[in-house]
Amino acid sequence: MKASLSKTQQPLKPRVGIEFPYISDPVQLSYNLPKNTTYRLRYGHCRHWQHPKFTVIEQYCQTKDTYIYLSEIVPSMELTVNFIYTHDDLYFFYQLKGNTRLWIDQKKAAILRMKEQHYQISHLPAGHHQAYYKKEKRYLTFYFIIDRSLLLHFQDNSLSFLKDLLFKLTYKPEKFGSTISIPLSAKAKLYLYRLFRLPRQNELSLERYVPPILLQLITLARQEYSEEYQSQNKLILKLQQIRQQVQENIKESVAFTVEELAHNHQLTTNYLNQVHRRHYHENLQRYITRTKLAEGYRQIVEEGITPTAVALDLLFYDGAAFTRAFKKEFGILPSILYFRYHKK
């Protein structure tokens, strides 16, 4: 067999296997890198899977302490791919093009979501993990692995944030975990492109160039994650303040809208709803309605206020709107609830 990207006679076998579980037709495998590849790792190995309905290009390279992998998948049909991980490891994923998901151990309960132009650090256990690709899209995924001993002995305090992840990985190798996904910065892209454009060279020369670039990416990730977590903490505090304001306004019968809340906190309405949904799994308007109805339930049961008066106090458009929303939320009409607790 001929390896197009290496002078060795046999191509290096990738650390992660690949299967196409729902494809009955034969898939042709070659080791020649096609000319239309987006990025060409001239110093790496290649596996090119060809099918009338899709093409998969794998490029990869291994040094003593590092492993890098770049895949390009272009399906003209809905495509499912099984990735076979033989060892648990810490992966630095960079999703360069296309949004995709990886089902861990083929289970829907654990999903690695990879967003275009974002990156994240994930611990993947050994097993068969399944990805799904939409037709007529192009997907570019890059990841690298660095030997744990190299990370743990690297004398740079900026890498200390990885040590907890690595120790947890050592004690619980069967667990899946992932950091938040953050946007690819211009500096991260610069390091990646520098890595992709290294000239063809032997393995000894690669030891001089590949690991330092990967360590620069890790150091940058530490800085960007620290900034992102600080930003997230500030945002969560602001969301808590907004939710507290919602509760106070409802108890005091103060009229307000999501737009007013967003304006008061110097946010756009769409962004406020988006971040509220991300952290609380519902948009802010839904939270407001749910809180108002909970207060209405309390007033009816504990204070004996009639549903009509509650609807007015909570500033519903009319009694009918309150009744519909109440029935949908609690499965009971407010009038029936009132007479159940305050029947004379």
C-alpha cells in the first residue's frame, strides 16, 4: 500500500477507528490525499474513504508525546459514522466547519456538541461513539492529544487548570466530561494554521515543531477559558438579579416586559432570552409567566383571593387569559382550586 503523505512504506494506523454502520455498499479506502482537500498536512498520513454518496478524509500525525488528527467529511446523504476509541483520553477539539454531535457510547444521554468555529476540551472514554452528519454540508474537525506525563511535568503555571481534569481522568477513566465551548479566537486560528502549514519533514524534525505549537494552544486555552468563566460568572449574577427583580415586581403588581428588563440591564432582548435559556432551560418570558402563575396559585390557596382578583393583581390581560394559562400550568381551573380550599 502506498502512503501519499509519508515516506514510510506503511501508513500509520490512526488511534481512532472509523465505521459506517448503515452503509451496505462497499466503501473504497485509499491512502492518497485528494487535491480538493481544504488543508493538507504534508507531514502526516492520510486515509481517504470514497463512496458515491460521501467522502471522508482523515489526516493524522504522531510524535513521541502528541497525536494530531484532522477530518473532512462531505456527505451528499444523511450519514452516521461510528468512531472507535480504544483508550480514554483528553481531547482538544476544534470544530472548524459545520455543527455536529457525538453520542458517547451511542447513548443519547451523553452528547458532545461541537459548534462551528468553537473549541472545547473533552474527556472521552474508550468505546464506540457515534456522530451524525447532514447531507450537502462540509465538516472539518481537528483534535489533538498530548501525553499526560508531558502535561503534568510541564513547568508552566498556565497549565495548572488541566491538572484537575487529568487527575479526575486517572481516577475515573470511564467517565465522559467536557468544558464549555468557546469561540475560536484569531490567535488560536493563527496557531492552527501554523500547524497545518508545516512543511513535509521526518518524525525527528516534527518533535521540534509540533509539540511547542500544541502547548501554545493549551496555554492560550487556559487564558481564554479563564476569561470566559469570569464572563459567565458575571452573567449568571446578572441573571439572578433579573430573576429576583421579576419576583419582586410580581409581588408588588408592577407592570414590566422582557424588553424593559433587557434595556435596564444593558442587554438586547434576544441575547437575554438566549442566555436565560442556556442557563435555566427556558426563556425569560416563560419564567415570568410561570412565576406569576405560581404566585396566583399561592394567593388562591393561602390567602383565599378569588381568581378574578388574582388575574387583576397579576396584570393578566383578562380573566380568560389567566384561566387558560393556569389550567395549562397546573391542570386545574383556578375557580375549582378556589372552591376546593375555600368552600363555604
